[in-house]
Amino acid sequence: MNTTDPQIVLGTMDFGTRVAPDRAFAILDSFVAGGGVWLDTANCYSFWTDPSGVGGASERLIGAWLRARPGARDTVRIATKVRQNPLVPHSWPKSAEGLSARAVHAGVEESLGRLGVDHIDLLWAHAEDRTVPLEETVGAFGELVAKGVALRVGAANHAAWHVERARSLARVQHVEPWTALQLRHSLLQPRPLTLVAEAGHRMLAAEDLDLARSEGLAVWSYSSLMWGSYVRADKPLPRTYDHPGTTQVLAVLDDVAGELSATRNQVVLAWLMRQGIDPIVGASRVEQIEQALASRRVRLSDEHLARFGEAR
């Protein structure tokens, strides 16, 4: 995996839709003031919430914030994604843009316009597109890096073998390969061999970490805090998490949180970062991102990790 210290990434999926602009600005300001660097968005956020039926609201809000905060672009790095934005309003997944070279270039050009920037620090392929030759997608991402439009490229919700195949093709084409993975991961795990309810989510597997550690890839995790389910009684865990392992892990989590004078969420984030994973944290209030950033000061010992390992 990459050798840089793991850090909290601010997830901005709901900015401009469920999270109003003034509150989103306050969260962004607090994140930067607390030493946060990476913002994670996507060109499709959040088409399922936006009355327009298409994405772009999150990127537009970040762009407005950057314009209102001269110099902010020098302190933050922006990651965005292409693949899922509906080309026809309210028609997903049928009209999802896909990963053809044309779609990738068009999607990125539109993202740059909404964000008001000349480059993206990390461009993700949001999900696989098996209808397009992988060589074409790899070539398109490589062209964007060669032009300086994307500084790095990564794969979200891709099978490990698919990522390695793409990296091999990039070597053949002499273009920049995917050097980052983004997958769903948290301390709690769903029952084995069960599907999660959320369309398009791909769970991080042991082979993903194996690939990342072997090849020096960055790993980002999403849904890291299970939508608040660790700390909010009104946010029950999905049914697929109803199994004995969950009960065991939560018992250890409470013990460790008590020992370290930390919240459940902070221990979960510390557990992820201890493994070299950068957790993406969504926030709808300033205090949520402040608490998340404080997890950087939570120190888990090898013994803590062993206890979690046994419980899982």
C-alpha cells in the first residue's frame, strides 16, 4: 500500500442536495481548519436526491466554495469520479454515462467546469463498465494524466483482478496506471455471501488489500461509519449485519472506546487508518467532521487490533 500516512477524506456526496450550501461551506471550512486535505465527490452526486434527476450539485457547491475562498485550491486536493452520471434525467442505470473514451473525456470536462479548476488531483472510475473494452478506458484515463488534467487515477468498486488487468494494459500502452482503490469497508462486516442492499457498492475483500500492499496502491474506504449506525439508535444496521460477529465486535468496540476515552466512530476510523486505509467521512454538521478529525489522535495498540481480529 502507499507509504503516506492515512488521513480522513471528506465525503461531499450530499453537498448541494441534502446538505444546504451554508452548512456545506461551514463543514468545508472546518475540515480545512482542522488540517483536512482531500475532498471526495463524483459527477453523479447526487442524482437520486436532486429534483433534476442528474448529478453535478456536489461539484458545483465545491466550485462555489473555492471561488468564495481565494487560496483554498492550494490547500485542498479534489477527487471526483466518472461512470454513473445519468445522461437522461431520472433514467439510471439505463442512461449512465459509462467508461468509453468519449464518456470519460466528456465527463471530466464537465466536472472541471462545475468545480472551476484546471485539474483533478485524483480521478476515479466509479464502477466497472464491461460493455467497453478495458483498453479503451485505460487509454482514456492515461490521456488525461498525460495532459495534466488528472494527476492520478484510481478504480472504485472494481474487482481486484480487473484492476490488475487494467494496470497491465497501462504498462503496454505506456500510460499512467490506476494507483488507488476505493471500496466499501468498515469494522463491521455483513454476513458472508449476502448482497448489500445498496446498488453498485462493492465490499473490500482480502484480495484487494493483498493487491494494494503488493503494488503500493492507496486504499480509500466509503460507508466507513455505516451512515451513523455505530452511534445512533435511530439508524439501525441493515439486516445483513444481524449476526453473532456484529454483537462480538460491538462489545469489543465499546470496551476499546472506553479505554481510550474515544467515541465508537473515532475508534472505527482509527482502526481503518491503522491498516493504511484512508476513510471517507460524510458530514452534515460541523461537529461531525471535527469529531472525525480527532480520530487521528486515537492510538490503537497491536493488542487492540488482535481483539478486533478475534471478534470479527
